[in-house]
Amino acid sequence: MTHKLVHANDAECGLPLPGLDGTNPLGFLAALGTLQILAAVHGEPKVSMSWKNCSFTWNPVLHGVDGNKQLVASQIATHLQCPFQPNPEAEVKRQEKQTAFDKKKSELKRAVDDLKQRGLRGNERKAAEDNALAPIRVEMGKLRTEWLAALRACVPSLELSLGKHLNATRDELRQAMLLGLEESSQSQRKVVDLYSAFGSDSCSLDKNDQMEATQFCFITGSGHQYFLDTVRQLITNLNASRFEEALFHAIEPSDEKLSMRWDPQEDRRYAVMWSDPTASDNKAKTNWAINLLAYLGLQLLPSIPIRKGLRTTGWSREENPTWNWAIWHGRMSALVVRSVLSHPCLVNKDIKRDHIAATGVAAVYQSARVQVGNPPLHKVNFTPARRMA
């Protein structure tokens, strides 16, 4: 791996993004997403990113792009097809198919709960499951296939047709990956890189063969918010002016809902709040544009199967997992950044400064993933970052 190190005032030669804070996991992910999008627009080797030390934070700086802020924002919006408006007839069909699937899913849950209450055991339980549950599961599988087919016609990017949430079976994920591979090229590989970030067809969670999802999957249905469905809605609600505002102006977040929950400020526990977090005038606010850019940043953070399951780039495998990310010296392209972020020295418990310096890293930050409440009515958040090196 090689990369170019340049003098200290290199950041002054590029286009700063003061709206993104590299010490915040959401801001850092959004910087990755911005870099990856513009690399796809202009060509990967041409576009690079460096960081500017701004006292208590780091701001990304783009290189290899036109300095016109409106043009950059327009290129991002055009690449993402924002605001995306599906065909009205196709959208109606998607909603109908999704409603039918959701009703059948609720029917299955009621049937399962009923069997549990009957307290059957052994052969009696198996026979009851075969008679009561099997027909519902067959019909639900058929309805899910119809819904996903309708969904594919209503999304701007193939990976969003995997469902509302990252809960596909391994076989569904494998088929989606193969389809994405057919539509990808060396220069346009967003879909396959996102699938690689989502999970692996080698890792499942339970006997139902549900895929094990990336550690970045913080929204799983609580509050009727779902990972992929949130992204789909974000794409329909954003335009070039929102990206320009988010990237080039350090503003307070003012949007509600449609959050990937990667901003530590969205942790609303009583212990970390000055006032009642349940008060009507004290709702968590976010920035939709930064959330969507952060989602695209996952392209540089693949997940791979290991002996004990799935491991996502930069994450520990502890009971309370943590994520480490790096701020780097000089200009780096997206491909080099991907390599640097996956370097094993970044996730060591005892990070050596001389080791990370050899990879071009200036600082390492860490946030922990915390769960508040119990499933299914739980929330997942990042803790505020702390500097590790």
C-alpha cells in the first residue's frame, strides 16, 4: 500500500467541508460517503481527501474536484438521484404488496404465540406446527417475493430492494449479491460494496437462516424505523441545496426522524441529558443529508466472515463492541482509505503511535455501541468519541 504525504498546508489547497466533524462517527462516515460518491463521479484516482485540524475537531478537505460548492452538491444529488420519485403506479403496487406481506407476518406471529400458550411438547408440538404454521410460512414467502419485486421498481439503487431491514435470509442475500455483481463494473461498484458492508452469506443469526448484519445497523424496527427503508425515504426527501448546506455550513441539525442513529447526540438517556428526554420540546434532531452521505460511507467498511461470525471493519468483537476510525495525514484516495481503515493496528487494545504513523494515520478515535432498553422496543446509539492515539 502506498499513499502520498504532503506538507502541512495541503488542506488549504482543496475544498474544505466544515459541515462534517471527523471526531463524530456520523460526520466521519459522511466524509467517507462524500469521497466515495465523488470518486465514482470523477474517477477514483483523481479525487482524494485530507483532513484539517481545527482545534477541537477535524474537517475533511476534498481534492481533485471543482471548487464550485453548488456544482459539487449538484453532482452528489445527481449521482444519488435525489430527490427520487418512483412511478406512482409502481409505488401504489409496492405499498399494496408490502401491506399484504406485513399482515401475513402478523398472522404468523399470532399463530406462534397461540402454540406457545398451548404448551405442547414433542410430536404434538411438531404436528401442530406443521398444520398451523407451515401453510402460513409458505404463503408469507410468496408474498415477500412479490413485495420485493414491487419494491425493486421503486428504488434508485438495487441494494435497497433487499427489504426494509437487513433481515434477509442468507440465500436472499446471496441472490441479491449475484444480481448486483451482474450490474456492476470496476468503476461503478456501489451496490456490491454496500452488500459487502451489510453482511456475508456465510453468517446467519438463527435457525431461520437470517443474515447477520453489520454492526452499523442501529435501527431495526423500533419506532417503525428500518435501516434500508430509512435510506429509501431519505433519497426521496433530499436535493442539491440540502447537500450544499450540510457539507459547507456548520449548522445545528433540525430534521426529525429518518436517522441512522450514528450521531452520539441522539443518545437520549436520562443519565446523559440536562432535561427530560421524553418532553415534547426535547426531541432528538438530525441532518438528513449527512445521514444519507454516511450510509454511502459504508462502501469503504466491508464486513467479513470469521470463525465466530461476522466482523465489520474497525469493530471489536467484545460484549460491548466499539468502533475505531482513523484521521489520516495528507491526501488519500478512496481505495487507499479503505486499506488504511482495515489495518489491524487500529483495533488493537494498545494502539502504538509509531505503528499508526507508518500507515499515514494522524489520530484514532473510538465510540462504543450501546443498547438502551430491551428488544423490540430498544434503541441503539454511539457514545461520544474519545481519542485513542
